[in-house]
Amino acid sequence: MKYMVDAMLYGLAKELRELGVECETASKLIRGDEDSSISIPDPDILEYLINAKGEVCLITLDSELAKYCQKFKIPCIRIQDLVIQQVLGQRKPS
């Protein structure tokens, strides 16, 4: 599986690549550059992911974009979900 991060997670893409994971920013995959200061509209990201036919998983902080991915059955990891799982998993019963 290949991974794409949205603009807010540029640093995560770099860390994942350093660990040997195939991960690029949306800017790199859609526009061919690493300039995350220029936003890419959600419809453009969705179009790219739909055309990838399930071979690219989006990693995002954008809840609305994650909902669209779910609707169109696009692989997606919403960072907040991982944090919630981690916090709840560490919580001790009262």
C-alpha cells in the first residue's frame, strides 16, 4: 500500500519514508512539488485517490475529507481516530 498525507502532515511523510514506507504528500503526487503552502482542494485529492483505485491510503487530520473517503470507500487513516484509540486503550477503569 502506498500512502498520501495532506498538507498538515508534511513532516509525517518524511518520517515514514525514512522508515521505508512509500509515502508522499498530496502536493507531490498531485502537483509534482513539495510546496504545502499552496492548498489542494479536497475534490482534487479525492479525484486522485479515486483514480488510484484503492492503491493509495490517505493519512489526514481533515475530518470532512475522511468522511468523503469513507463514503467513496477510499482507504483513509484519520489521525484523530488513532489518538482516541491510544488514549482509550491506556485509560484505567475507575
